[in-house]
Amino acid sequence: MKATADVVVIGGGVIGTSLLFNLGRLGVTDTLLVEKDVLGSGSTGRSQTICRMHYSNPVTATMAWESLGIFTHFGEVVGGESGFVETGYLVVVKEEDRGGLERNVALQYQLGIDTMQVTADDLRDIAPMVSVSDDEVMAWEPQSGYADAHMVTTSYGIRAREMGAEVSLRNAASAIEVEGCKVRAVVTEQGRVETPVAVVASGPWSKGVLAQVGVDVPLVPVRHQVASLSRPVDKLPLHPMVGDIAQSFSFRPDGREQTMMGFGPDGDDDLETYNQGVDMDVMAEALSCLAHRIPAMAEAEFRRGWSGLFTTTPDWHPILDAVPGIEGLYCAIGFSGHGFKLSPMIGVTMAELIVEGKASSVDISPLRFNRFQEGDLLESSYRYRVLA
Ligand SMILES: Cc1cc2nc3c(=O)[nH]c(=O)nc-3n(C[C@H](O)[C@H](O)[C@H](O)COP(=O)(O)OP(=O)(O)OC[C@H]3O[C@@H](n4cnc5c(N)ncnc54)[C@H](O)[C@@H]3O)c2cc1C
């Protein structure tokens, strides 16, 4: 492992690797990424990887939209494949949330995002397999879809390496050395690397990494469950992704024969000891919600399941900033349940911030470090935090 680097990134999830690649694109190639396990082994590898734009705030809606453009042109922009599959995304909310849905669709429309409010009649053309009731309200995003977490993460890592970056696996960072309020080095299991810049992109572990230099961040790990199902392809060859807010769960196709379903309840959990499997009783409830939304799914069969951790902040939005008080320390943390879809633009904007002193592609100041202390949290149009 190298002994000096211009930038050290701590964490090899989709965020750390996207940043490493984008640093290279801005000409900063004497870089090192350290990952305590293997690339994508944290929240990234457990993600449902849904890429949708239905957000309540311009900063995240814009990032999701511009990231979608990168996922769909990944070969040209990054190199390698993202595994993106366009499926369309349907949001379903109850009548009492109509205002929130209409507000979000109007916001996205203003931003040039391809979305529209739809009726039950429209659904007969768009997604006839989906069943809705009279007291439900829907929005449709035709261009949304899902990508492959491992393809995206490893493609970013490989391309960054081709530009000169070093990726060091099974190598945990144990300390960030700070001298005179400036980053001096990162200490890892495989040695010490002198660097003026360290970036914490350590997913659910970020709170501990930052605590080591006396920085407290309001991150809480929250468990979320995922099940993979075989669907009855003779009756249901296709279906779109659905953010079923009315029933508090989501699902998407996973290839030609399977469906992936994400469900709660989303409770605070312990980073090291949380149950990484699924609760069968909770999954049975989610299955009955699925059959309610798509009746043919009553014949779906459970294949396997897992759980992962959202890294939540008080407003369920990330923190993208320099860490105040320590020159050269940055963080890209707190992505809650929606960091994958934003990851291409997180890498772009964080690289701009680090190299040029300001994110110019998207104004990320609403996601600044101090917003919680300032009481300036981002608001959601809904009570459901996962939609942010
Ligand atoms: C079940 C589930 C479903 C999700 N579904 C979606 C979805 O549909 N769409 C969406 O957009 N988002 C979704 N998300 C959220 C998304 O997956 C995350 O926001 C995103 O993957 C976060 O990436 P990351 O790189 O910040 O974190 P991680 O992937 O956790 O990466 C952090 C890395 O840092 C490493 N690390 C930690 N400490 C150290 C250390 N000291 N030294 C070296 N390395 C270290 C870890 O090993 C890990 O690999 C979901 C998340 C979960 C858990």
C-alpha cells in the first residue's frame, strides 16, 4: 500500500467508489481507497437499487434525475456496465397524502423530470396488472428502473484504478491523525498513509470513524428487510417498480422471473448484532400486501431474504460536506434508504467540493454538516421518511 496520497477515501461502497472515480476525472489520481472488507459489502450490496425521482426537495430530485442519466449511459460516462433496467416506477399513496404527491410531481415537473400524475384508467394502459382503489392517488415515472449494485460499485473502482487510484481491500482504517486541526494521515491495518485529505464514506460505520477524531454525527442505523420471490411468469411476465406508500413497502422486478420486495418495520438497530435475515411473520404480511397490489403475486414463492442497514440522519437526508473544524476532513454519509440512486452525482459533487472548493454541478448546501444544529432540516411532503 502507498505511503502517501493526495486523498484517502474510507469505505468501498457505491459512494466511496463513485467519489474515487470522480476525483480521477478531475485529475486527482494519487488517491487511495481503503475498505475493511470487499467492495459493496456494506449497505450497497443489500440494496434494492431502486432508482426513482419522487423526492420532496430539489437537491435530491435533481441528483436522482442526473444520476439516472449516468446509470443509463454508464458505458460512455464511466465505463463498464451499471446493469440498469428500465421498468417505470409507480408511487401509490392514500387520498390523505394527495397534497404531498401533487406537490412532488409539480416540483419534479419544474425540474424537467419525466413524471406525471396518473389515474386508475391510465393504469389500465401503463400497468394493467396493478390494482388500485378509489381512495388511492398515483404518480408514474416512465424512465425509472433499477441497476446492479455490484456492477456499479466495481465499475467505479476499476475505472478509478485505471486512472491511477489504489484500492486496498480487507484493510480497515483504524484512525485519522489530525495535527493542528488539519488531517495529517490515515492509519490502516496495513500501515499509515500520509495525506492532507480524508473522506469518510463508511456507511453505517461512519459514526464510529468520526467519533475517533471527536466529531459527533447524528447517525442511527435502521434495519430494513428484503425478500426475493419467484413470480408466476406465465401470469405475470412483467410488472413495474412500485413505491407502495399506501401499504408501506416497495417492490421491483429482479430479472425475468423474480421480484424483490423491501419492507419494514424500520426500527433502530445495532450495527454489529442486528438480525441479517428476515422475520417470516413480517414477510408474510408484506406478501399479502403484494397480492393485494398485484393479485397474480398471490402465487409468488419465497426464495431468500436478507436485511441491511439504512444509515439515517434526523431528516433522512445525507450529509455532504467538509467537517467543520478539521481542515481536510470530509464526509459523504447518512444516505438512509436512498443513497444508491444518488451515488453517481454524490461522487461528482463531492469531488468538485474537494478539488475545486465548491460543488458546481448541483448546489449541495442544503445537505451541509451544520444544518441539524441550525435547525434547518430538509422537509418531506410525506410522513414516510423513506421517501424523503
Ligand atoms: C435493505 C436496503 C435497501 C435499500 N434500497 C435502496 C434502493 O432501493 N434505492 C436506493 O437508492 N438506496 C437503497 N438503499 C440505500 C443504499 O443502499 C445506501 O444508501 C448506499 O448503498 C450507501 O452506500 P455507502 O457507500 O455510503 O455505504 P456502504 O455500502 O455501507 O459502504 C461503506 C463501506 O465502508 C466500509 N467501512 C466501514 N468502516 C470502515 C473502516 N473503518 N475502514 C475501511 N472501510 C470501512 C464498509 O465495509 C462498507 O463497505 C437501501 C439500503 C438497504 C440497507
